[in-house]
Amino acid sequence: MKGIAFKPLFTVEFETSPQIVGDVPAGYFRRAGIISAGSFKGEMLNGKALPGGGDWLIRRPDGVIHLDVRAILETDEGETLYMTYTGRLKSSPEAEARLARGETLFGDEIYFRTWVQFETAAPRLLWLNDIVAVGVGHRRPQGPCYDIYELL
């Protein structure tokens, strides 16, 4: 194998409204961020995020966040994509304080990585059903933003 290569697919931005759930067994803390809006833009795919998806997070006692996300995207052509991903988010207490003050945390300041899969019945986009993608995220006060890449 020569090496790992990636192809940019799109950048997606979500607007979320946090829903605090609270502590769960083993000292973990659960929180949900419900997707209220968003958009995605790329060379071949552009559109909007439909309301109702969500980001179900578990924060471990050491502060690392486990991501479990489901989103419904609609292309500018009216095609529907179901996007799911899991991943990890790790940031320092200083970075968390900056986010709480309304600042954006960029990908080189935090570890925010995802493993992405798609489902669609749209004929033009069936190829998405057969790929694995990865995302590198950054955090904005209104919600997460990810650069999504196809793993070649």
C-alpha cells in the first residue's frame, strides 16, 4: 500500500441548540446538540442541513468527548443524504473557556476528528454509499464545522 490519500468532499457547518442530559453511569456526562440548521459546500456537493438531526455526546471524566452524530443533508438539487459519524474531541480547559466566551476553536487548537458514512438513494450520489470519509472539525459557539474528506 502506497499511503493514505484523501479527496475533499465538502465543508459542513451545523447550528445546534444544546440539550443537557446530565450524568450517566461510570462518571460520564451526556449532552445532546440538536441540529436546527446548517449548510455544506464542496466541489460536487452543496446544500443545507435539515433540522432534527443531532449530536449525542458523552464527556469522559478526563474531558475527552465521544461524538455520535446523525444528520440529514439536502443538496441544492433536492437530493437527500443521511450522514452519520463518530469521533473524538479533545481540548484544553483554556480552549473551553475561550469557546464559552464566544470564540471559535480551530482544528490546529483542538483534536476534533470524525469517521463519516453516508446513505442515499439519489442516483447521482449512490457512490457515497460505498465510501468511508473522515472529518476534521472546529468549534464555533453556534455549532460544529467540519471539513469532510473521502478516504481513497
